[in-house]
Amino acid sequence: MSFASDARGELARELCTQICCARSELASALLASGGISYRGRERYALSLTSADGAVVRRYFGLLKQFWKISAQIRTLFTESLSGQTRYQLVIPEEVSLRLLGELGLLDSAALFGVRQIPRPELVHYACCKKSFVRGAFLMCGAASNPEKEYHLEIAAPTEEFARFVIELIKYFEIPAKMTCRKTKYVVYLKRAEEISDMLTLMGASACVLQMENVRIKKDVSNQVNRQMNCDASNINRTMDAAEAQIADIRYLEAEVGLEKLPKALREMAEVRVNNPAASLSGLGELLNPPLGKSGVNARLRKLSDLARKLRAGEDTGL
């Protein structure tokens, strides 16, 4: 099962207890799936088709619960569908006109008498707005596996429908965007937080938890990788600095001899050469008396400064 299938399956089980929400979601599902066919003389054929049987059974149940309509479920299996089984819900033609009227989709001024988006009063309440978005996702939505990438989309049949869905989503302060892909207008979200909010909005709480678990694992993994990279970088810098310091000390030893250095610097030079991998704090603990990091760093800088002056022919005072 894919993450998208899990999400649709969970949403298909979401309870619908109010007729206003049922109207909104069914209208969305019919429009999103292109399930309205004009037969002439105010006759319409209504159907819903999905690869998820749970989605079709959901609308079968809603029709029975709120409209006492007994629809028919068919199984489609053809080579043109790449061998994939699809399920179709066919609504009796004799109730189609009445149902479209109740869903706010009839309009004599619209093409074939059917609106591309419902009347505003159908989604007046926040619960109805959520239901409309849920219906659109159930019929033409997709979501990527969060372990691979963050992406959720709704492939709308028309630009007007896509903009209507975006308007509803933005009502809940989720910044959805739109693009055109072939003949579809795609409403999409790319950020993990936005997708999580969208799934929560529609009612897929289990998928939200699944996604959050993936996000936590990714965050921990990224944090560990950053720390490892930081540690490796620090080690490389420490080793480079140690090599440069030892090179300066060797140069001083060859040119003037370490015995000419002040006692504190001579001791520092010997400890540094004998412990090339030690950190500044580690070097300080080897001195007698012990010295802090800043003191060790100051003495090493003094040794490097003496080597620089000697290379440049300047007076070192040695």
C-alpha cells in the first residue's frame, strides 16, 4: 500500500454526520472525477470511478444514508487500464436531476446546465469547506511517500475548480499553489508542514502521525550528519594547525635551536612536537604547571610568530 492509498483509505472511513457536509463532499467528488454526463432534455448520468474500492463504498454509503438512494457498484477491468481494477459507482438516472439540484450544481446559464463549481452557500460553513476538499482529494488526489519527498496534489479537471479548491484551502491558512500539467490544473503543496496541516484538515490523523515519525527520523539523521561533518571539519582544522605549528617549531630548532627559546616556549615546543594529535586543552594538561587553552594558544602563536620573523629576516630577539 502506498502512502496516498493509506490516506484515501483513512479518509474513506471518516464519519459524515451532517447533510450539509455530505452535499459538499458529494458535489466535489462528482465535479473532480468528471462524473456528470449530459444526456439531453434535463437528463444526466452520474457516476464515480476510483481505483480504491473504499472510496466508492464511502459514497455508496452517503447516498444511502442521506438520500435513501441505492446506487450500483461495478468492477471495471480492461487492458486500457494496464490491468488495474477500478470501481465505479453508478447513480440511478431517475434521481440524478434532483440530486444535482440538492448539490447546488444546476444552473440554466451554465454549459449543459451544470456549474463547474457549486453555489457559494454549499460551502458556507467551515465543516463544508473541509468536506469539499476531502472529496476532491479522494477522487483525484495523490501524495508522495514522505520518506522520499514531500508532495501532495489534487489534479483538478478545470482551472475554475482548481482555483475554487485553493480558495477553500487558503481559508484554513494553508498556502496551496497551482500549476498546469497537460490537460489538468494541479493544486499542490510541497512543504512538510503544509502537507501535515492539509491531511489534518481532511481528517487523515493516522497518516499525519506516520508522516511526523518520518520527519523526526529525518531530522535526527540530518542532525547526526551535521554533527559528524562538523566534528570531521574540526578534526581537520586541528590537524592542519598542529602540522603548521610543528613545522614552525622544527624550523626554529634547525635555525637557532630550541635551547635559545625562553623556558615556557621551549617546554611548549617540546610538548607540541611530542604530541601532534593532542588538542589545546590536552597540551595544557601536559605542561608543568598545567595551562588553559587560551594560554596554550598564546604560546603556540608566539612560536609561529618567531618562525615567521626568522623566515623574513626580521629581528627575533633570540
